[in-house]
Amino acid sequence: MKRTMSRSFISLILAAAFLLGLGLLCLRYVKDGDMWANQTYNQHLAFGKGLSGAGKIYDRNGTILAQSVDSQRYYNEDYYTRLATLHTVGDGSYNIATAVQTARRAQLVGHNGIFGYGLPESLRPKGDVSLTLDADVCAEVYEEFAGKKGACMVYNYKTGEVLCMVSTPSYDPQNVPEEIPEGAYLNNAVSSTYSPGSIYKIITTIALMESGADIENMTFTCEGERDFGGDTVTCLEEHGEMDIYQAFAWSCNIAFAEAATTAGAENMQRVSESLGVTKSYLVGSVRTAQGHFDLSDANDNDLAWSGVGQYTNMVSPAYMAILCGAVANSGEARLPHYVQGERSGTTRLMSEETAEKMQDIMRYTVSDYYGDTMFGGLTVGAKTGTAEVGEGKEPNAWMVGYSTDAEYPLAFAVVVEEGGYGFYSAGPIARTAMIGCAQSLGFEG
């Protein structure tokens, strides 16, 4: 009798566990069905008709970037627009992780919470997707790269809307080549990291401020080279004596090697981490590549070079745009997104006081060094960078920054692989991107 009762009790437990598991499965199917359908291992979309009957994709101005007609997928009629928006729109392969045709294919194709993809195509509730990008600006920026590899991102640091996101190399989704260019599946704006060079001096300056140094009254002396920790740090020029504003604008390596050693390794590491260098951030539904900063095995000379942005430092273009947006937005970073209707989170990267001081320094670099005409009259703060990469390659060229105009709150990052000097290579791309995005918001300059 006891054995029978024991077996009955076990059976009841197993039945309850089964029903609970079934209930959880049904709940997750309803809650996460679209997400499961989006996964790249879903063979229905990989080998079925896929996007042949999918919804349309628009840019912020209503320009059609992708649509299906007579069971065929077509992309924008302009060649450069197709190449410029490939990493945001995608092609039929689902190999580009940042593309909406990959991340939102369930919505585009008409996945149903009950029937999945089982409904006839004519009955599927296909959804269109509108992007925050301005496709015309993206196309202009793509042409500015002139065949060079790299990336550009411009976003509204108040709303989070990405107006321009371009990655090269690219290819034509309408006429996919048999051999895809190496690296073309990767969205360099979000998913790649690069040696930062002098744009890291933004972070070094903040570390110096947060170490308690009186940067307003500090002076630096550059004679072209200087010994740090028994080895030399070099600079491209002999800048003589300068304050922090001049050191930043002139991008003096000696000054920022001294700034890093004055701040100390502990502060450099702490501030780099608190500013988010080593973190990954959401850009819409896609995570950025994590940057790198690690002084755990660094000697004094390594510390000095880290302040210049030339040790093992690595950052992504998306992160640098987010950081510049935080500087412009009183220390609070609004995270980017590129699909209309998505919600962007916020995170505080620095204090309001630190952000305001950094604004003054970056603004001086444009107003008193680069010149305001560079950005068509926008009120811009910026920093260029020339990052040595070794292996006989030309340096990577950077330019990052923001505008503080109330109606055009834009932050940007541009990197050009083997571009040489940041001002001459990344600068023209940044100018085209910033003026174009500001015009998209109503700027008439």
C-alpha cells in the first residue's frame, strides 16, 4: 500500500513538473517567438523564400531602401545608397548582424505568434520598418571614403537617433558579388575596435582632472621628445610651453604622456573603465564591440604612451560617438538607435562639471585651431587622432566630436583605416557627415 502511494505521489510530481514546463514553454513562445524566429539558425528563412514577400524598409524621409515586388527583393535604385546602407538594411544572406533584415526579419516577413510562418504568404501580417537614417547623407559620406576602409557614425545625443551610419568595405545587395570583400559583413561603426591614437587624449584629460590636478594652472613643455620610465616618448613638433587648451588643440604627445603619469596608472585605469571604454553598449538591439584598456602589466613608459592613445588601447567608433555625446550632454550619454520607435537608454559617464570643462577644451580646439568654417558654422568641439598600427601600415585617421547647437545636437566619430593624419583624412568625412545630418534636421548653413 505504501509503495502504491509513493508511486502515485511521484507520478503527481512528474505530472505537475510536466505541466509547469509546458506552461513555461507556451509563455516563452508567446513572449519570445519573434526573437526565436529571428535567429540565424532558423532554416526556414535561410532556405525558403526568405524576404521575397517581406515588408518595406524606409529611411527617415520616407525613401524606400528595400521592398519586395513580384516575389523579388529590390533595393534602392541609387548604387551608392545601396552600398552606404548595406550594414543597416542588409541583403538576403542574414550574415550582417546589424542589419534590420537580420534583426527584424520576423516582423518584415510576417511571423505570427500562433501559426509561426505557417500562414499563406498572402495572409501574413508583414510589417514595414522605418529607420532614423538619412540615406542621402549616408551615400555622400560613403563616397567621401573614396575606397578607404573605415566607419562613420553621427547621432542625435538628445534623442538617440542615428542619422548616419556607414561602414566600408561594402558591396551591392542588389548584385551580390561572388567574392565578398574581406570584412564586408562587419559593421565597423559598431562591431570593430581600433587603436585610438590622440582621440584618447579626451579620456586622459578627464583622468587628469579627476586625479585632483589643477589643470587650469598647469603648463607643459615640449622639446620634441622626453624620457619617461627610461625610454623616449616623441612628438611631431617642438611645441614649447603650453597650457592644457593648447596642448589638446596641438595634440602634443609629450604633454599627454606627462598628463597620464601625473594622473597615475590607478586613475587612468579607473577613469577609462568608468567612462565605459571596456564596456559594450546597445545601439538599438545590437551590442558594440568592447574596447580595451589594461595597465596591469604596464611600466612607466607604457603608462605614458597610454595617455597618448598608443599602448594597447582600443575603442569602437560607436563608443567614441557615445562618449562625445556625453561630453556635450552634461555628462549623460543617450544610447543610439537606428530603427524608429526604439527606445534608447541613458547612462551617466561623467559629472556635469567634468563635461563642461571638457566642452571648453574641445571647443577651443575647433574655434581657435581648426576653425569654425570647417563645419559650416555649427558650434563644434572636436579632436583628431593619428593612430600608429605598425606592421608597415599607414596610421589610422580619426576625428570625433559634437555640436552644441540646440536644434542640431549631434555627436560623431569617423575612422579611416591607413588614412594618415586625422585632420586631412577623417576631417573631410566628418564635415560632410555633420553638415549633412544638421541639414536633415533643418540647418541652413
